[in-house]
Amino acid sequence: MQIWIDADACPVEAKEVLYKVSKRLQIRITLVANQMMWIPKSNLIHFELVKAGADVADRRIVELLNAGDLVISSDIPLAANAVARGATVLDPRGEELNADNVGSRLAARNLMDELRGSGMETGGPAAYSARNKQDFANQLDRLLTKLSARQSPTKNAGL
């Protein structure tokens, strides 16, 4: 399993949690962005710079991920594509996006996009808070435990 981070929009606080988790659990993470950014020196932490443009980083993540990987993003279209490829998605506020909920989230996002396009002011998300960081860290821990259990064969299978 690998963790893919939609790094342009991921809050620094969430990235810091991911760096610690990568080191503690020895999980490879790759940040994908269209601008350079600092990452800690580690054989487990990688950065991929993509060209500027709408959805270039998103397409690159979907192209590279494997079923069973974890994607960190608040981008709903990216989440829908990643889930369709067998990945699990966690947004930086701690909400898991999966086959059960990503379709309705995508429909709501598209509706809001249409409303904004027609001139309606819909507001944006609240500022990232300490509570968001804690929710993210807690859900990340639960998801990694669940995903690791899926990938590890049971030692006593068939006994």
C-alpha cells in the first residue's frame, strides 16, 4: 500500500501528520503537486512535480495509484476516480470517501459548481482547525489499520 497526497490543497498540518505516520509505520507516501514544496528527507517520502493546469496532479495520481492504495484529497472528482480504481480516499478533515458516498458527494459538488457558475455566492470551507487535524489523524489511523488487515493474509488461515 502507498499513500498518495493531492499536495497543492492539502493543509500543512495534515501533511505533518502523514510524515510522522510514514516514518512510524514505514509506509511510502508520494506528494503530487504543480508547484515545488518542502518535504522532509526520507526514503519513504517522495515528491512528483507536474505541469501547471487544471486537474493535472489529479490525473497523475489516478494514473499511478493501485487498488488498495490510500489517497489524501478533498477534491471530489479525484476521489470518485480513485475509488473507481479501488483506492480508499480520506479528505484532510477526516472524512472517508468510498463507493457508498462518493457518488452523492460528487452530485452535490457539481450542483454547487453550477450555482457558483450562475453567479450565486456559496461560500467556501471553514478554516482548517485543530479539531480537523485531530479528526484526520484519528480516521487515518483507523483506515491504515483496516487497509493493513486487508492486505495481510491471516497467519492461521485454514487451521
